[in-house]
Amino acid sequence: MKRSEAKIIIFLEAADIQLCFARHISNKLKMDYGYLLRQLNLLKEKKWITIATRKDNKVFYRLTSIAPHEQAKKLL
């Protein structure tokens, strides 16, 4: 697991679903927006996150039950 993946997992675990859209995550984690989008797609491919909903041209993400929470915490 990459450090950036761990940061995203920890953020999604703690954040309110209303704050779990790419632009907000990018700003909060001080991560380049394009890089974050690539990481979110990789996490979706691994089935660690899923799209919770779409609203107002925003995609909201949430963790799945197989997301490695404990491994992410240990890495950070």
C-alpha cells in the first residue's frame, strides 16, 4: 500500500459522507487533484472504495468493508 492510498483511506474513514468528494479530499490532503483522481480509480479497482452517490456534478466516495483500515493506520 502506498502512503497516498493510506491517507485517502484514513480520510474517508473519518470524514462525513458530505465531504467525501474528490475536490474536497484533494484540498484537505494537499494532494494534486489529477493525482488524487488516479488514486481513487486505483482504489476502486482494488474494491477498497466505491461510489456512494452522485449529486450536483460531484461523486461521493465511501470505503468498502474490505478496505485495509488497520494497515493504513500503521503506515501513517
